[in-house]
Amino acid sequence: MKDIEHASINGVEIHNLAEQDNDESLLYSGELWVEGKPAGSFRELNEDEMQLDIAPEFEQTMNDRISSYLQALTDDEEGAENEGDLSSEIFFEDLIELELYLQAFKDGVKEGYGCLLVNYTDEGVDVFSVENEDEVENIARENNLTDFQTFYEPEHFIINC
């Protein structure tokens, strides 16, 4: 199993992900890297606003990577007219989630688990460390899970589109 240090979407990674102190919701900050090079930073200001500080030489690359990802999401989603319907915030929210899930996956592997099951509900997200594929199927069936992802390998935390 190849070791992956950070989750990635189209070559964009978050390094030094940190939780921000906020009573109302969980917010994050961190460094943004593109293809292994530091490219800037981000900070969530509230649930709907992300402050980005991107080095000028990476702005176009970052915009292209975000647009490509949003276009792929739009192609997968019914009812979305075009990538303009989706905010770039989705890119960063998904990248933050992937980075958090990667760390949970690594922790589970250290404890002897084989995969990570992430279930999405109206109330939020449930994350399970699971021993094997059979157990994933059992948990999904027993809990009537319908909107979930399963991560079996570190490469599942790298998205290229």
C-alpha cells in the first residue's frame, strides 16, 4: 500500500490543516500546495466564506484546477446547468473533507482496520473504521445507509479530473 501524505484534488493539496476556534461551527485554515509547491493559504471565515491568499504565479493554475473539478461535478450531477452553478467553496470544502478522511483512514489502518466508511446524512457525516468489504455491506444494510463512500486505499484520496 502506497503511503500518501496529503489528499489531493487535481494536484492541489492542503498542508498544516488546522481547526479554527469558533463556537458556532467548525472552521479550518491551512496552506495550499500545487504539484508539491507552496501556492498560498486559506482560512474559513464562516460557514459560507473562504478567504484565499494565492501567490500570483499560481492563480491561473488554481482557477483551472478548480474549474476542472467543478465541471466534473456538474457532469455527474443532474439538474446543474454548468459549473457556474457551483461555488469554488465546494472545491475547498471537498479537499478539507478528503484531508480529514485520509487522516482517519490512516489512524484506522494503524489500529488494524481495512477501510473507512463515510455516511452522509441531513444532520452531518458519520465516519466508521471498518475491517473489510463484508462489514461495509453489513453496516450499510443494518443502518439503511444510502448516501455513503468507502475508502479502501490511500489512492482513493487523490482525485484527478
